[in-house]
Amino acid sequence: MDFVKWATNPWGQSVPIHIAWFLIWVAVIAGLLFLIVHATYVRYFAKPKEFARDASSEVSARLPKHVPRHSLVARLFHWIMAASMFTLLFTAFLPRVGIQFPWVTYHWIAGAVLTVSILFHVIHASFWLDFWSIWPDKTDLEDAWKRVRRFVGMSAPPPRKFAKYPLENKLFHGVVILCGLSVILTGVFMMFRVRTIFFPRNPYLFSDMTWGLMYVLHGLAGVGLIALVMMHVYFGLRPEKRAITKSMIFGWMDRDFYLKEHDPERWVVETSSSSSTSNRVEGQGLTDAG
Ligand code: HEM
């Protein structure tokens, strides 16, 4: 069983040309298996979540009814990226499973949209959003250890509530970065192999071997994204995550959901009465509006 398709170039060298397309089905089946195992676990085996402590009633009282979560710009980015990602997946893989259409033009256009939207996202997240909120911190790791111990029946205190993003979301984001950057970097070079509006076609930019490896990396990261997107959509549709999905449409989540899952000390929220930093809810009633 070969994971890569090989061909012989005019100089008689054996070079990789792309991934073996059965890997598409491997990714789809892996994605489906994950969904089935997770859904079964949640339905029949998972115990109710337990967290270390609740926010004080003073903190709860000062929170707005609708806790802001995603700005309009962040939401627009998310949905533009999602549309380009689906277009890329369908244009790339439908022709490989027998649905033929002239896919290349739609594919590179969606690729260009994804590339620009990700460049925008990196700048926006670095300078306007809380850059560190999506990276695991010390508390995440300590809590992960507690959660593992409790999962296997050992004694451990309950973990703290989450910051803006739980560890699982942060790890998912990290894997998406790896696959996303792989398809983008290789995809930009692969645009030299086809006719686009950006630069003249130049299939001689790299050796056959380098091109081949680039196509293989593009394909591997691409099939990885099939499974990742399936998982992401599945979680977005799960009933207990609906408040989070709703926040990606309307920008806010209910105060009750925020208090149930999030720690106001770890995810600091502006109160409704003021947007100044002196009037933010910082955990156990640390700040008082001046
Ligand atoms: C979800 C993301 C993506 C997936 C799943 C994906 C998948 C694929 C696949 C499977 C192919 C066929 C390659 C082959 O025959 O070996 C392909 C070709 C191509 N991709 Fe992507 N891709 C993605 C993102 C991108 C991006 C971001 C760009 C541009 C920046 C891009 C540009 C291209 C180009 C130009 C080709 C055509 C190459 C040719 O026919 O010679 N792709 N893509």
C-alpha cells in the first residue's frame, strides 16, 4: 500500500506526484469514527462537569446579560475563512471521488481568499485581539493533569473553569495552524503551475522532485483538514456547544453560560456600564468602578 503516487519524469527519475487518493476516505472515516466515539461517550459514560469554584455573586451581578465574545470583524473573518475552506475542500476532493468539473479556477480563487483572510487574521489577532488567549497557559496544563487523573479514577481536585478558550480548542487551533499554513505555503507556489491573475505561469520554478513533495504536503495537509473540519462542525452543532456557535453569529453569549463554563479571572469581560478598564470584572470582586 503506497500513500504516495509516483511517476517517471522525462529523465527517467521516479518522482512523487501527489498523495494516494484513498487517503481522502481514510480522513472521512477517521472523522466519522471520532464523532461516533465522542457522541457515544458523552451520551452514555461522561459524568457532569465539575469545576473548582463559582464566581462570587458580586461578580455575577455586574456582568452584562449578553457577554461580548467575538467582535464583528472577528466574526466576518471566521465566516469568510469557513466559506473559502469549504470551497477548497469540495473543489479539491469532489473531482477525486468521481464528480468532474473544472475545479482548478474555483480552487485557486478560494485559496487566494483563504490566504488573504489568514494574513488579516494574524495581524488582527496580534494587535487588536488578546493574542495569548488562544495559546495554552500554565493553568491549562495543571488542569489537564487534574482532568486526566479524575478521568482514570485517581484523586485530584476539580479543575478551574476555562479562560476564553478551553485547552481542547487551543490544541485544535494549533493543529489547524499547522495544516492551514502547509496548504497555504505550498498552494501559493502551486499557483505557478496553473494560470492565475497573480503571476505568469512557471512550471520550471522547482525540480520535479521538489514539486512532487510540495503536492504531497499540500494533499496530506488537505486530507487532514477534512477530518479537522468534520470535528469542528460536529462540535459546533452539539447542543451543549450551541451557545458558543451562537456567539460566532451574534457576537455574545448568555451570562449564565459564561458563568457556568468560564472563570471571570481568566477571561476578563467589560461590564455593561462602562468600557473603561477600571470597570472590568476581574475575578472575585477585585475592581470597583471608580
Ligand atoms: C483546505 C485547504 C486546501 C485543500 C484541501 C487543498 C487540496 C488540494 C488538492 C487535493 C489539490 C490537487 C493536488 C494534486 O493533484 O496533487 C490541490 C491543488 C491545488 N491547490 Fe489546493 N488545497 C487547499 C488550499 C489551497 C490554497 C490555500 C491554495 C492557494 C493559496 C491552493 C492552491 C492550489 C492550486 C493552484 C492547485 C492546482 C495545482 C495543479 O493543478 O497543478 N490550495 N489542492
